Amino acid sequence: MIRRFATLLFLAAVAAAGCGGPPAAPVAAPSTAPSTAPSPAATPLAVVPGDAPRRPIGPREITFDDIKLEMEKGAPFTRDLLPTRVTSLAGTAIRIRGYILPSFQQTGLTQFVLVRDNQECCFGPGAALHDSVVVRMRPGRTADFSIRPVAVAGTFKIDELRAPDGSHLAIYALDGDEVK
């Protein structure tokens, strides 16, 4: 309970602060339709002797594009916006790359927000909900802040985190196993 409250306070403070700059320019829609299937290529497969099916070794590699929702920035979130390709990841060991959102603590992080990009603000008012993941490291594990992109492995969850006013601060979470 205390951990969730601390996360809520941290996210609310970041959301209130926003980016501190002008809003990002609108991005043109891609000329081709985005793929609705998660990227399968990066997960190595083990070959088991005999006719046994191949199975993944380690966490499944995903990107922020794999958990993207078809919704406008700032639009209200409802669970029916979650496509099967996202809900099927719940409870799955994944690895996702992104940037650790800066905070006052630099080392020994037990929780942090992983964001898609550090070049433009993707957290705060008007940010897309699918561009951030709240990472809570498993007991005994920590991470250190880096300005470089990191790969975070852990168990993916759909966990709605709301501000006191009921608005969504985040919808994805990860029980973190390792940060590289």
C-alpha cells in the first residue's frame, strides 16, 4: 500500500510538472497501416530433440509499438481500448527498451517510470498512456539511472494507476527482474 502510494505521488508530481516546454508538433500518420501483431523476430527459440515444439528462451522481446493503443493523446482510457495483442502479454516475461524517467534518486532505484523516448516528453499532461511503463523492481533488486537507453526484463502487467482526480497516470506496469 505504501509503495503504491509513493508511486502515485511520484507520478502525480511528474504529471503536474509536465514537460516544461511547448507541446510537441503533431506527427503525421504513417502511410502504411501499423502491424497489429507484436514483433516476433527478436525472441530466440530453443530446439528440443524430437517432435517437441520450439519454445522461447528467456523473456519475450517487445517494443513500445507492441503495446501502442489506437487512441488520441489525452483521450480517456477504457479497458475496451486494449487489443488482444496487449492483453495477451499480461503475466508474460518480457524485455522492453526505453529510457528511465529522471528522478531525484540516481542509484538503488526500486521503482521508476520507463518511457519510450527521451527526445520529447512522453509523460505528463497530454502524453500517450502507452508510452510509459511503471517498473517496480522485485525485492532485493535495484536499478541505477542512466541517460542511455536501457533494457528492462520482468513480468508485464496491465495495472491502471490513477491520480486523485481519477485520471489515468499509467496503465502498464512491470515487475522488474533486471535492467541492463
